[in-house]
Amino acid sequence: MNRLNEIYPKLKVRDINFNNLDGWAISVECYEWIIDNIPEGDTIIEFGSGPGTIELSRYHNVHTVEHQQRFTTLAPNATYILAEIVDGWYDSEVVFNNLPETYSLIIVDGPPNLDQQKTRNNISKYWDRFDTSVPIIMDDTHREDEYNFAIETAELLGKTWTQYEGWQKNFIVLT
């Protein structure tokens, strides 16, 4: 809990609604990493929208890919890309026809596993279509499958990785 005591005052000056972080959203610790490492106003691609998108889009240009219509109105400042799940991942035609050309960060926090099938991992079919020179955040690495996928992705892309442990969940940053 001592780490949270450091983070809260730092983020409080940004008037962050902490209710939008943690739980199934990105963690407070992940949000802090983004604020510390991605310049304000830069573009972020996020796979899997949620309440954390509200906070991210207050200081960054967020393009978020989501498969459920009900989550595409949470953050008025975000650009939503509604893409159904096709062949185990977001409809790639919709995704790549709507992503911005340049961005400073990729967040992999979706899609959720559906019908016991690991869908998030299917982004690996498309890494060659992304600018993987930017940092990539792999969320939920407190779960073994997500942790292993993050390490495999780092090896595949020739990136180094650092795991950050939060008070509720972990994430890995590939650089």
C-alpha cells in the first residue's frame, strides 16, 4: 500500500477519477506509467475499452478498439473503433482501416477470452501490421496465460520486457 500512497497525490493533481481505474480497467500503476512515459497529447491505440479509457483520453489522443457497442460511449474524448470478433480477434479489416498512421503506445487489454477461447493472443497474427517500435503494454499479467503471452511477444518482437506489480493486478511493458 505504500506505493499507492506515492501514486495518489501525483495523480490527484490531474483530477483523476480513481473509480475509473483498477478492477477490470487498467490499474492505477499502469496509468501512472503512461503519464510518466507517453507525452500528453500523443496518440495511444488501446485494444479493449473500459472506464480507464475515460482517464486516458483526458490527456492523450486515444483510439480504442472494442467489440461491444455498449462500451463505445464511455469516453467522449476517445475515438472508438467498433469491430466484431472475427476468426478469434477483432475484425482486422475494420481495425486496420481505422487506426491512425502514427502512435506512441499500444495497449493490449482485449478482446476478452470468449467461450473459453484465448482471443487476446490472436493479435500476434497481425504484429507485422503495427509499428512495434513503440512501447506495448500487455495488461493483466498477474494471470499466467497473459504473462506467458507477454513474454512470448517480447521474444517474437525482439523487445525487452519489464513487469510492474500493482496492488490489484500486474502489467508488462515491452520496449
